[in-house]
Amino acid sequence: MYGEHVTGLKTFYLLLLLPLLPRPTEQVCLPQYDYMVGLYEESQDNTSSKTKVHSFASNGKSRNKNNIIFSFENDWKIPMNSMVEADLHVISVADLRSKLAHFNLPVPDFVNVELFYKKRRNRTFSRRISSTVVDLRNSSTISVNIMDYLTRVMNRPYPQPKLVLSLTLLGGDYLPSQFLINQGCTTPFLIVRTIAELDTDVVNEIQKPFISAGDRPWVGDNRRTKRRAKNWATPLLYRDVTELEKVNYHCRRQDLWINFDEIGWDFVITPKDVNIGDCGGQCLDADSNIPHAVVKQLLQKMHPARNAGILCCQGANYKEISALYFKSKHEIVIGDMPKIIVKECRCR
């Protein structure tokens, strides 16, 4: 009787302490990270591109012997009329060759990608999305075009169907599903290209840190971000114009370097340091001012009571920067941040 009472007390106190015990952290899977960093670096050589690139990691990890089963979040904020391309990147050919060599398996010339979707309420019924044969000799990545599938299902309000994917040889033999699992995460990820002019959600996204801390874009793994981000060690050249320090030059653009981490925009992966520019100088030379500024200057000089105001040196023209940034926990985007760099300064 006494022993049972002690055991009961131990169980009772253990239940009280359970909420205080540390819980295992949720694993964050970003199989597209290195791919997107490389794609961003390539895009800097082609600044005329008018497309925006979204990437999504899947939220599934289950598998059986021949298939992996996964899905994507249905928090879909991409305007459907802006989509121009959607591909499911299954695995890189180099990674597949490495895994085949690890298991002493021959490298085939062709691989067939079978993709199905399964309704959540029906465990047995599945419908084919695509069956794609990939030539490994002329490809760097095994991918499947799922544009038609996305236009049908991704804007629906109910949970997205589960996707079932397998790799087979042309003879019908399955490759092990563990080839598509890397450190506990499924390797397939989604790449969606959109028309930048029709997909302007970045304007709202970059304002979130100042509106609601709970809606902030996810900042990711800081160690990985710092390792892969491009940083330029440049001194701060901005000069503060105050009453104690009068400048003796006309209105002009000057350097102002900022670091996104320092202003709380740590969801930006790269670039980290940007010369956004600033305007400074005097507005005394009427010949260099626009007509509006000239008239305003004369009005203030001849009729001070009208309170037209003193001319100020300020930005007159701005340009965007191309950035790689987290939009959510599973999404990385390559897109433009508009009107962030001062191109021209004028007196106004």
C-alpha cells in the first residue's frame, strides 16, 4: 500500500513538471536554399530579367519503400495571372549519381518521374499529375512541370492534396525512396516564376517588421545566412547636416551604406550591405534648380509671410535592388525591392 502511494506521488509530480521540460525544436527544411543562392548570383549577370522567382519547401516527410509523400502549404499569395512557369525540382543529377555510387548501383541514362496526388479523405484513390522521362546525360536537375496542376488546386481554400512521387527506371524498377530524403527532409521543392509587374507583394512584405512582429518573414538559420550572403566591407560615408556643420557644396547625392541586419530586416539573405544613398548640400544656385524650386525660392525671398518654406535637398529619383529574402518559413524569393536606392537629388 505504501509503495503504491509513493509511486502515485512520483507520477503526479512528474506530470506537473512535464510542461517545464524542454521540447524538441521543429526541424526546418529548406532544400532549395543553395539552389536559390546560386540562382540569385546568376541573375546578377542578367539584370534585364522581368521575372520574380518563388521557391517553396514541402511540409511532408513520410515515405514508404518506393514513394515519398509530401504537400505544400496552401497559404498561396501569388496572383495566378502572374504565373509563367512552375516546376517541381525533385533532385539534382549530381546528388542522384552520388547516392547511386554509394549503393554501388549503375547510373542509368534515363529516369522516369511519376507524380500523383491523393485526396486527404481518400487513402486509396490517387490521380496521375505527370509522368516525365528525364535524360540524365543532358540534364543537371530532375524536375517536373506542374503548371497545370497548380492553376487548378493552389488557390482552393481547403487543404492541399498530398503528392506521391517516385523514381523508376525505364524497365519499371523503382529507385529507393530514401534517395529523395536528405537529413530527414524531402528533397523536392517548388519553383514558381512570375511576371514581376503583376507580382508586387514584396512591397507589403518588407513593411511587415514595422507593422506586426508576429507577421515578420522568417529569418532562417543565421549561421547559414551569414556564410552564404555577400558582404562588402565599406565604411559609412554619410555626413549628417546640422546647424553646427554648414556644408559649402550644392545639393548632390552622397553615399549612405546600410546593413539590413542592423535595421531589423534580417530576413534578407543577400545582399546584406547596400549603398542606398542620401541627399545633402545647399540649395542656393537657382540655375541648377527645377522651375518649381526657383519659383518657390523667389516667393520665400520676396514674400516671407507667405511661408513657402526653405528649399531642401531631397531625393528626386529612385531605383530598385534585386534581393534574395525569406518570405515565410518555407518560402525563399528572388525579387526586386522597389525605390530603395536614391539615384538623383534635387532642391525642392
